[in-house]
Amino acid sequence: MLNSDALSQLKQFKQDLRIANNRFEGTVKGSPGRFGFAVLDDGRECFLNPDEMQKVFPGDRILVEVSQDDKGRDVAKVVQHMRSELKYFVGRYFTRGQGHFVEPDLMGMNRWIFIPPKKRQQAHVNDLVLCRVLQHPFPEGKPQAEVVKIIGKPGASGLEVNYMLAKYNLQAHNRASINEAELQKQVAAELEKRKDLRETPFVTIDAASTQDMDDALFATAKPEGGWELLAAIADPSTLIPEGGDIDKYAQRLGSSFYFADRTLPMLPAKLANHFCSLKSGEDRLALVCTMQVDADGAISSYSIEEAAIRCAANLAYEEVATALASGDASAHAHGATLQALNDVRTALASHRREHALVNEDRPDYQLELDENGKVKNIHRKINSVAHSIVEEAMVAANRCAADFLKQNTEHSLYTSHSGFRPERLDQIKQIVSEQISDYDCSDLHTWEGFKKFMDFLDANPPEVPVKAIANRLLARGALSDQPCPHFGMGLPHYTTFTSPIRKYVDLSIHRQIKGVLKNQKPHTLNDKAIQQLQESLRAGRSAVNESETWLKCEYAQTLIGKTFDGVVQHTTGSGFQARLDENGIEGMVNLGALQEKFRFDGTYFQHTGEHRQFRLEQPVKVTISAVDMEKKLIQMELAEPAPVAQPVTAEEPQAEQ
């Protein structure tokens, strides 16, 4: 038997032999065309011609032999297929002659996959189906699959969501059994162990239809000034064994997801809507964060403890907003609490604006569906003072939780945001030097410098939409096991624990906090689990967004020829995307179709023509002209001239369309 040194030497010998023969391992990257690339482990991208691409799937691990073509370009030939992550896929069923195929709905895959006669599940042309790979294309380029499930036919009610659930593997149901009698005993026993806050008149503030209420609030003014603010957070972690069936499902899903026609809950309804939900008049388990808030909105101290609570009322946003708008909240049964909550909200928001960052509310829209599951109307959501009360209280409690974990644990879960993408720092610095010449942007890579920059733009908005440009150069938020800055919030560290019924991160944070409180080893997630959790969250969000885009495209077909006010949302080399103010529908305006010639400036994300200019956040009036249902794209045309172009730099724009 070879020892570890001999195995290591053998592995190195094989690696050296491969390199000597120009053979390297890599991952397949697809493209919109029939060709692709082999992304080698050393970072190089080698061209895979259509014949080679036919042998593999995007994402496959392969061994390739690298050579150069007559243009000096690295090209790859597939020598060995090592493994494939593609097991299932969705797509459209169709026939060509006697052959039956599925066109996969996969980014970077542009091919058909054959379905053998006995593997078709009576699918018909244009059915949308879920398939399982039976035969990989390597080495002959002839993959096969079987139909596992017919998702639906075009136009079927609920098809848009059902399809995305299948596409992102969100179909599994939480089949864990719930023993209600045992849960009641468990809750009753646990209530007796905890600090009794059942006489504190907590209130929940949520949408009138909400069943899974996971936070409740109470505040009172202090004689010496300031307030005591209590945020009670539902405690499902006590009732969910770590590693059990319910926990495994929740971790795999990562969050509850809210689709236009349904909710995909992270926890079973009996837990989410009953045993854990903070319903008025019911004894509930909670983690309570008690904060001492100074008159200026600073949190001078806090404590977090396990408690037993009994909410006094479940209030709707509209009810709370109406009571506070009247100017005399005392007429409401819980007027004193609401007034105190509103006062502390004002102080917290003011302190956050001064010492952190408060992002502007992005327009949000609600799809109203008809009896066939199609969009009947789209309404713009309006956030009220009641929404702000909850937001400020939750941010304050989450900041306390982050500080608590930083002080008491070596590893935890934090929500981080690293600011500008490194490759975009030079771009924003160039813009600043040209538009705000006396501004020192040497510290934009730090969260303090980023906050100072954003505050400056708010106080001194330049003519050019620098803030809008900056927001498009930022990295995505991420999870970290160490306290990291959150540039977007202007905070040195941040986490969330206020939605444990709906978010697995928050459920995990509860376990960590309780571990500290009980002097036990805190629960932690390893790097692989954190990565999988991030991928689950991305998949769920993609499913929601893509299903809503599909529904909006169907609705937009009824609006063809109608004109709307909108705003430039994004720009590309060929035109720009506009978002309609009335309903949030987004569509592309192709400037290349106009007689007027435009130049695209990729630094400033703007188009400049002979008479007109289009830049981010610019108001426009557009007409919906067409809808491509296959690509799920809405096309728009300009309905009126835009303002005359004004140059913003001394240089010529970068690239001509």
C-alpha cells in the first residue's frame, strides 16, 4: 500500500505529465451561440468550437488538450469528461420529423436533447416539462433524457410559478410530521423557564393578511428622556431540532418565498402560522431584545434574553398609519404604545441618517391576479409611517444582535457588503475626478469612506447622476462567518435575527445567541453550508423574479400601443431599459432603430445623440410596442423627444453604436 508521500508524488507526476502534453482540467462555460469555453483552473479561457461543445454540458468538469489556432487563440479539445452537475432540467417539448426533443431552459446551453420513445410520459408539442438526463453527450455528442413530469401547457393557470419551482428545484414539500400534542407540552414547559413578559402589551404591526407574525414591539418614554424599546422575536428554534427533517428542509430552502399566487413557506404551516406566530392573546416563546434609546436615537445599552410573551394586539399597517396620522393616537386602544414607537422611530431614523446610511425606498409593486392566475392589474405599494416603525426597530435589534455575537463568539453569521467591485473602483474615481474635482476619493474602498461619499452626494447632488452610476458598480451582499463591514448600510458589522420563521440565517442566529445565553457551544455553519445557503437564496429569488417577469410580459401584451411615463433604469450598448412609473413594468428601448445616431459612454452609462441624450434616472415617455414571450422581453419605443444632449466630459464618448 502506498503511503501519503507516495500518493502525493504520484499525483504530482500525473499533473506534470498532463502539463507536458498541454492537458489541463477546467469547467465548461456556455454562450448564447453553439460554441463555448473551457475555463481552466489557472484562469485561462480556451475556445470550444461547436463540435466540441456538443460533447459537454455547461458546468461540466473536463480534461482538455490546449493548442492555438492560426489567430493565436487558445482552443481546447475535450479529452475526458470527469463529472457533470446537470441531472435535471426544464424546457419546451417539440418534434422534428419523427424525433422528439426538449429544448433545455439553461443559461449557456443552445442545443436540443433527444427523448427516447418510452421516456416521453405522453408529452405533447409545446408542453413545458421537467426532464432527467439519461445519457451524457460525451464522447459522441448525443445526449438523451426522460420526461419526469409535465409541468403544464401554455396558458395554464399557475404555470409561470410551477415552471420556476421546477426550474430551480423548489418543488419538494416539507413532509415532516407535526405532533401538536407534544408541541403544546414543549411550549408549556418552556414558558415556565423563561422571564415572564406576558403582561407587557406588545403589538405586532404587519399586513392585514399576514399569518406568520415573527416580531412584536413595545416602547415607553423614560422620565429622564429617551425610550425603552422592546423587540420580541418569535423563537421557532426551541421547537425545531437541529438536523431534523424540518431543519434540513428549511436549510435547503433558505427562506420563505413569496410568489404572485402563493407562498412557499420555509417552515410547516402549523409552526409558522400557529405555534410560533405571535398571535394576540396567545402565550408564545420569544427572544426579546430590550434597548435603551437616548433622545438623539443612539442605543446606549441593550440586553437579549429568552422570554414568555403574550401580544396584546395584531395591528395592520393601515390601522397604525391612520391612528398616527390623526395627530391624536390616544384615541386608539394602544395609542400610547404607538405614539412611543413613532417617537423612537423618528429618533432612530435621524441617528441612522447621521451615523450610518439609509437607502431610498425602491418602488415596489403588487401583482393582482384574476381567477385564471393571470395579471389583472399592478398596484404600486406605498410605505407608510407604520412600515418605518417596524423597519427602524428591526434594524436596531439586528445591530444589537451583531454586536452581541461579535462580543461573544469567534464565528457567527453576518450579512456583509463590500462596496464597490474592485474592478470598478477606477471607473468611479474617474467620474468623481471629472464631476467633483475637489473631492478626495482615496478612501472609497473603506466603509467609512463609502458612507462619507454617499452622504456628500445626497447633500451636493451633481447634474450627472453619480449616485445612480455608483449603485450599479457595487458588489452583491454576502454572508460571512466573521464581522465584516456592511457598506450599503454604513455599518461596521450587521446581521439579522428578526425573521426566524421566514429566513434560515435568522433561525441560525437564534441558535447562536441562545448557545451563548446558556453557556453552551454556539451553533455554527461551516463554509460549505454558508455557500449552499447563499446559492439557495439566489435560486429562490431568481424563481420569484422570473415568474413575475413572465406574468408581466403576458400582461404587457394587453398594453401594446399604450404610452406611459417612466424612467431610465439601465443602459446597454444598444439602448436602455425603462421602468414604467405606474406599474413597474420594464422594457427595452432600441436606439439603433432610430435615424438619429447615438454614442454609448460605458463609463457614465449614457447615450448621446445629435439632439438627445439618455442617462440613468432620466424621465422618459415610452410606448409598449411588442412583447417577445419566448425571451420574456418587452419592447418599447420613445413616445416624445428627450431633452437636448448636454456633454458631461471633456472627452468624446467611448464607443459608437
